[in-house]
Amino acid sequence: YAALSHCWGDVHIPRTVMDDFRNRLSGIDWDELTQVFKDAVTLARMFDVPYLWIDSLCIIQEGDGGNDWHTEARKMGSYYSNAYFTISSASAPDGSYPFLTDRDPKLLPATFKLFEHDPDSPTVCTRLIPRREEKRSDLFGRISTRAWCWQENVLSTRVLHFVPTELVWECKSELLSECDYRPDNIYAMGLINALEGVELDPMTKWHSLIQAYSQRSITKESDRLTAVGAVAEKVSAYISSEYHAGLWRSDLPRQLLWELPSQQSPEYLRPWPFENNHPSWSWASVEGRLRLGSETFGGSVKANNARVD
């Protein structure tokens, strides 16, 4: 099966609710699907992949008291890591935009003779490479700002990124683009290997993961810990410690020393208790890019007594 990583956006997307659960088991009308869902189905069929996992359809979204969502949210990491590949609709800000679409003509390959007046001149095939600053800001669009999509990318085994300029392939051993230009300096890229080396220094790896994750936005602030839960489960295999609201008990004194850089807007510097139940001592209680204890204090922290109730 393939899995889809996409932005829900502000448009209506088909969802499974308890009232139509039985009907969903019989089939879903093609015309009910968004353009992103249709493109994902088309792509899966092109690869002869018979099944497609889409979160809004495969998880009951309402009508059951949230039971199915709470159960399935804990399994989402395995759904993406075990998928044959993940389809990332990076060029679509919401479900109404197709990602299988015609390219901008100026980005299509062009051929010409190397020496115009020489009949034996070799033919050159070339294409325009978007400027590096364009690739950073526009290439991955809204999907590179979303928290759930971050976890989906980190845990996937293979990802096909459909971006406006080209197709980008990412797996555990390669990161390739059509124009053979490595799309570096994009914080959406390389996530598939974000857990590489976690067994060597899991705490430092956790710090770098959370600093990257904290840049991402999320619709429901109450989901901020849930959306990183599957990554925490992967890291927990190498940490003999209890996990409390995004922090590890064995490294608690240092991890309590997170901060938001002072240059960030004042609205990011307040806790959000009205939108989530995360404790004020957890980084998950605030919004904005974090600096964690290891970066700020260099690990020079000694605790005389630490207790979590």
C-alpha cells in the first residue's frame, strides 16, 4: 500500500464519520474525492499498488467520541514507515489543487545544438534550475510548515515529493531531483534520515528533532504532542527512561531549560493553556522555534533533586 501526506487546508475534504462508516466499507464515490485524493489514487494505480492509506478516510473523524482517532493516532508512525512509498502532495496547499499537473513551460527541458552551424554538433538537453532562494521558500510550500506532515516524512521509508518544478525522490540512501540538482538547505528535505544515528546519542538526536519540529504549525494545539508521539516511540527504543509531555526523565534538568529566542514575536512567548492541556514546563505549551538546553547551556547542568508528579 501507499500512504498520502497532504495538507487539509481550509477546503472541505471527504472524511469518514461514524454515521457513514458502513457506507464507506462499500466504496467511496469518485466524485466525492478532492483533486489531491484523485491524483493519489491515479498514481497508486500507475504503480500497481492496490491500497492507499489516507488519514481523513481511514480514521473515523467524528461520531464515536474520538475513540478511533486516539487509537489510530498512536499507529500512524507504523502506517507511514511500512508503506511501500509515501506520496507527498507538496505543491498542493489544500485538497482542491492537483499535484499531477502540467509544468510551467519555462521549466521544461529544452534541446539545442552545441554549435549552431555545425551539422555534426552534439545535441544538448538542458532545463532551468530555480534559484536557490526560490527553492527554499516556495518549493515545498505549505506542507513543509505542518507538524503532522513532519512526522509523516520522518517515519516514511520512501517519499515521492510532487513540487511545482519537478519530482523529488527521497529514501534512506538517496535524495534526488529530476534536474540532478540536490535540493539542499530546505528544512523539508532530509527528514527521512532524521533518525539516523539515534542509537549513538539519542538525547542529542531528540533535541535536534524537537528543534526542527517546533518550527511547524498545527491546527489544534492540543495535538502538538500527539503529532510527535510516533517519533518519540522510535527514540524510546534507545532511551531507558520515562517520557513525560515531550521530555525524558533521565535528562529532565537539561530538557527543562528550553527557551524561545527573544527575537520572536511576543505572541509566541506565552503558554497556550486555553488550547491544550500540556504542562507549562513542557516545550509543547508554547508555539515557536525552540532552543533546547544542550544548545543554550552546553550541557553544563547538574540536578540535586528532580521529581515529576
